[in-house]
Amino acid sequence: MTDLNDPVVRGYLIQLMGEEGLEMIEKMPEGEVTDEQIAEATGVMLNIVRRTLFIMNENKLAICRRERDSSSGWLTYLWQLDLSDIESHLAKEKKRLFKNLQLRLESEEDNVFYTCPEGCVRFQFNDASECEFLCPACGEDLMFEDNSPMVEKLTKRLEELKTSNP
């Protein structure tokens, strides 16, 4: 069983489906249940339950089975949590994050930046020169930015990701 108290798992699930979605998962009854039963048992609004279930189904974190009532012809959807594959989801997310951080680090290392002292904009050198080193929002002179702290922070984060699990 997946530990929903693990901060990495919680963070991933919150990112995927929000706080209410995580709350629903924590209170969801065992076994196959309908969306109405989930809403009643968890106290989460039915539309949020349905949205969360479809997000989970798309990400293969829930199993859905349909049953047709033979007399009325109505379809009933039965849902069951399946968090057994969450480790592979976390590994994919880590890989995606690592790639994005590497791209950001390359950009920070390969460019010179200018910023507005009021915090309006941050430009690469070419864009700053096109604006004649004036902020297009407030008219202040753009200032050279020493981005070495950002480079250090990105490098440190990449190293942490290399050595962490999953």
C-alpha cells in the first residue's frame, strides 16, 4: 500500500488533482464504489469527485468498471483506487523535472540578463538592448543581473535529484 503521508507522494497527488482530490483519496471507501458513494463518504462535492476520478483514471491510478442494469439499461461506473504504480509516476516526474532544470541551468549559464530594479521584467542581453536598456513597463533603467546565485541553486538542486529516490 502506498504511504499517503510521504511528502513526495502527497506533493505529486496534490499537483495532479489538488487538495480536495487528495482529501477524497484519503477518505475513499475500500473496494469498488460509485462516484455518489465516494462523495457521500468523503464529503467532497460530486463534480470534484468525478473530475478527480477521471484524472486518476487517465493517470492509471484508479480502475473503472462499467455495469449495465439489465432492467433499466442504466450504466453504473464502479471505481477503485490503484496506487500500486505510483513509484513509476514519481520516477517519470523526477526525470521531467531533472530535464527542465538542466535546460534552465544551460540558459542561465549561456546568457547575460538585465532586470528592472522595480521587478517588472527580466531580459536576456539581446532583448534588453532592443529596449535600449529601459523597462518597457515603468521606464526605469535595466540593471545587469549577477545570476551566479541562480546557477548555484540550480546546480545544487540537480545534484540533489541525482542522489535521491525514486
